[in-house]
Amino acid sequence: MLEQIQPFQAQLVAVSKTKPAESIQALYDAGQRIFGENYVQEMVEKEGLLPKDIQWHFIGHLQSNKVKYIAPFVSMIHGIDSFKLLAEVNKQAAKHNRVIDCLLQVHIATEETKFGLNEEELTAVLEQAATLTNVRIAGLMGMASNTDDLDQVRGEFRRMKELLTAMEAKFFPGAGTFRELSMGMSGDYTIALEEGSTLVRIGSLLFGARNYA
């Protein structure tokens, strides 16, 4: 899988939710360093058991009152979908003298059940975020529609890339820091890579296989 990802200069986020520490350790021993978790308590428990150079990415829907538990160690939070949540991450990061990388979650899918900001809300959050000193907005995250229509999926990913380019030009011109696109999972990551993803979130394809190499 890494051979498929490397030509795109993207990074693999191994989605390790519900997987035991031993399975994560096996992937770690094979060279993987970025692991994604969906649940705060599970992530905290695993962080205490596993090597300290693991980069933990929180990829689930994060509640404001849970931020304090992961603020001491989380490397990146993928699903920021409100300024209130971003401000709470900033507050908790400051307590630990840290700057936490965050991705703003954009609603690109047709399903109403998916979380995320529309373009107007995204612009508003970026305008307000200039006052926050303990978060670094590193890019955008999105989930495509759960559909067999691959043209629709590609179109949604392409829209994400367009939004990233537009928001970078407006809010981060020349900075080079607003560049990450977290999109693509086990079923659609190849399309996501072709459309500019820099972080693909893969779970079943990794942990379902016996050969971790």
C-alpha cells in the first residue's frame, strides 16, 4: 500500500480504532508511525501503552468536553467542525504549552448524517481563527458520499482540493502551512490520491491483512 501512496507524496494514517495495542505495535514495528483513533478514551489508553514517537491523529467526531484528555499528546485533530471546538482545542493546548495541528472538516457528501462546514461556515471559522495562538490550521478534511458512483466521489474530492486552494490564497498566501487534505478511506483512497489527498485514512485494508509488511 505504501508503494501506491508514496508517488503522491501523501501520508498513511492507519485507522486503529477498536484494534488492540498488539496489532498497532506490529504495524509500528513495520515502520508505521501515524495512527488514527475515533474515540477519546480508547486513544488515551493506547497512548499510555505504546511507543512515545507515535503520532496520534484524532479522526472521529470530537466533543468539546473531551478535548482536555487528548491535548497533552495528540499530533493532529482531523474533524474540527465549529469555531467553538477550535477555541477549546486552543485553550487546552495552551495549558500544555503546545500548538496542535487541526484540520477543518468540510461537508462534501450528499448524506445529511456527515458532519462538516459548508463554504460560508468554513470562511467564518478561518476569519475568527486568526486570534488563536495554540492551534495551527493545517488544511481540510472531508468524507465523500457512501456511493458506488465513483464519478460523484471524484467530484466531491475535487471540490475539496478547490476549496483548499481558494482558502489558502485568501487566508494563508505564501505561508506554505495550509496544505493538508485528509480525504480517502479504504474504499476510495486511490481516487482521493489522484485528486490531491495528502492524508489517507486506512483501517480494514491494513488491519484485516495478516502480512503487515
